[in-house]
Amino acid sequence: MTVIQKRLKLYAAAVVVAAMPFASLHAQDGDGMGLSGSQTQRVVEVLGNGFETCASVEVLYRADCFQQVYASGAKLLSNNAGYWEAEVALARVGRNLYNFVRVNTDPKAKRIRQSGFRMKAITVESLPAAIDTYRSNVQRAVDLLRSGSGAELKFFEPIAAVVEKHLEAIPK
């Protein structure tokens, strides 16, 4: 192999390495690789279906139901770095509701099961605090989802819209 051939190979390798960041920009419309309409739609469907289930159960079970829905939505995004901010927004709501339910569970109430969710009731006395906790966390998530860059906003807005639609879901 001549010196010129070695240099051409080295140059070709450098071009490939230099082009990698640009290739990832083109991959952003692919499933599981960056931001994509199909990923967004899956999250919106999971959240929407879960929210409808939660809105149909007795109000004392809704906080636990909603925490499970938010955790499920965040989990769908957990392996996609392009959705990191959206995952954080959803996970924060789920985690804060989980902590609230854990502290305020009604030990006398039975667990219920509906549409794949197994839910615990909170105490009647904690309902006003549950409403405040839920609404403040959901509003914070909506604000975070809508604060991204233009590219992110295109994909985060449908998630923000379905989340905001259910801002008043406890109680409904």
C-alpha cells in the first residue's frame, strides 16, 4: 500500500467520523432514535387511554391511578435521549404523586383494579392536598414540555396538550 493510498484511507475514515453528527440529525425521524411522530403518538395514546381510565374511577383512587399513568408515559420515553426533558416532566409528576399516595393511603379502603391498573385510595381528608399536588405538578410538566426548542416543541406539544387536557381531572 502506497503512502497516497494510506492517506486516502485515513482521509475517508476522517470524513465518515466527521459526518456522524449530521447522520444523527437525519435519524431523528426514525423510531427510537431522537424525536419522531410515531414515538410522540405512542406516548399520547398511552397517556390519553390511562387518563380516561383514571377519570372513570372514584375520586379517592385517582391520584394513584394518575401516578401510574405518568410513570408509564415516562417509561416509554426512557430509552430515547431526544425526549429526555419530556421524560423528566412526566416522571416528576408520577414520582410526586406516588410519594403523596404512599403517605396518604387509606389503610381501610380496598384496592381496586381497572384496565390493568391496581389502585389504592387516599384518605378523604387528604383529597384537597391531592388536588393541589396534582394540579401544581401537572402545570409544571406542561410548562416544561412547552419550554423546549422549536424542534422539541413540535414533538412535545401533543404530549403537553393531552396532559393539560386532564389538569382538572382530580376531581372531575
